[in-house]
Amino acid sequence: MADPKELARLRVLWDLLEPARKTRIVDVGANPINQAPYDGLRDADMVEVWAFEPQQSAYEALLKDERKGQHVLPVAVGQGGQETLYVCESSGFTSLLKPNPVFLDYLNRWHSDMEVVEEVAVQTTRLDDLDEIPEFDLLKIDVQGGEMAVFEHGRTKLKGATAVITEVAAIPLYQDQPLLDQQMRELREQGFDLHKFMHMKSVKTGRASQFGFSNRIRRRFHQNQFVDGDAVFVRGLLQLDQQPSEALKHLAILADAVFQSYDLGVQALTVLAERGVVQDRQVHDYIDNLPMVFKPEMAD
């Protein structure tokens, strides 16, 4: 459950924006092993979610969440056609790509977690072919290396999106896995700019530990290898003043409730204030509810 202060702030933001509809999120690879970053919006009943998850156990877990506005489909989103789903011992590593043994040996870890325990034939569907989903604001994607296939075969659907949250990798956990640079190139061609990393996991490399070498280094200096994390891309980041007002409204909502970029949210509100869609006083009232802000006396 979201913090009551966060919910109150979201209601202030929602009331000043008066969007034409709820914010819409498409979640590809929605395995609920971790809390969804948009849970605050769900608690506030301000969002509709289309969640896609082909792994049977994860799909069944999603079905147990009966909150309003959630649509769950057991679909593998990708390039279209027959593929193999490599189900791993730890379900969070399940992928349409095979685990990379070179990566596992480099880190000397996760061998058991990424062990393939089942290979399942699945029919993948292109994002552009999913008639079930309307125009949406955010694509949140975590498909363990298969992100590029979704982007490349979802260009039409993504034209209406304001932001993308995608898992990006610095080194290949899977065989033939596209890395951060390839995702950036594709998304940039589609009009999205890299805004921030929500987090980036770094770990220690493990082979030195076999010889006792790594034990000589203090732990906090021995976890330097970037592995993967979640990155936020925003459409037309440098030209927000060219975005439609409704898109800016949903960007402000997402910036606050999903990726905690309050400065970006205020940038969107600034454009809306310049257009007369919202009033300056309303924006100040919202900012008063943000964490860790200066609150100077406002002149009437």
C-alpha cells in the first residue's frame, strides 16, 4: 500500500491536471517477483494496466491480484512466431534467450539460479499485433534480454507512448543478448531519450574468490561490475514544449508516481502552465507537497 502522503500528493496532482482518462501502462514480462513501480497509481485507482506474462506460474500469480483496471494475458510478446521459453530455476531469469555460460563463469555465481529446468515452445506475438491494448502512456518491460524484439516489432504502438521503463544490461547475461547501447539506439530512433537509471545492479566478479584474493579487498570496494538495471526513456525529452498537453499530463503523473523524477514532472507542468492549461498557483500547491523542497512565502 502506498504511503498516505504520496497518495494525497497524487490526488493533488490529479485534480490540478484533470486528465481525460486514467494513465495507461503496458507491462511486458510482468512476473510479480518484485513490487511493480506503478503500485502507487494502482492504490490510488488512477491507472489501467495490461500485463503480459507467458510463464504459467507467474501468470497465475498475477491473476490473484484482482485490483481494478488490471488486464492479465498469458502472451509472450516478441518478434512473432514460434520460439522457445527457457524456464530457469529462479523464475526471474526465465527468458526467450539461453543463459550465457561465459557470463556465469566470469561472475562465478547464479549458476543454479539460471539453470534451465524446462524448455517450453511458445507462440510469440508482436506488440503491434496486440489489438487488446489501446493507446498507452508507459511501456514497462522486463523480458530478460528480449527487449529489442519488442521495440522493433512495436513501433506503431509505441508512437503514442510517453515513456519506456526497460531493463538494460551492461554485459550479456544471455547468449546474443542486446545490451544497453543497442536499446538506446533503437529507442532514440523512435523518439525516446535516456532520462535516468532507476537502479543499476553492480556485483563483484567471482573467480578471484576461488584463490582467496578477493577476500583481501574490503567489500564496498569489490562490487564494481555493472550487470543490469532499469532505465527510463522519455519521448522528446529535450522538446517537451512540442508534446501534446494530454501526453504531458500523463508524463507528470508518471514522473511523480512511477519513477520519482519530480523535477521532470515540474518541467511538464511548466509547459502546461505556459499554455494556460494549469495555473501557476496550482503548480506551487503541488510542489508544496513534494518531499524535500524549499517553501518560500508566496506573494499573492
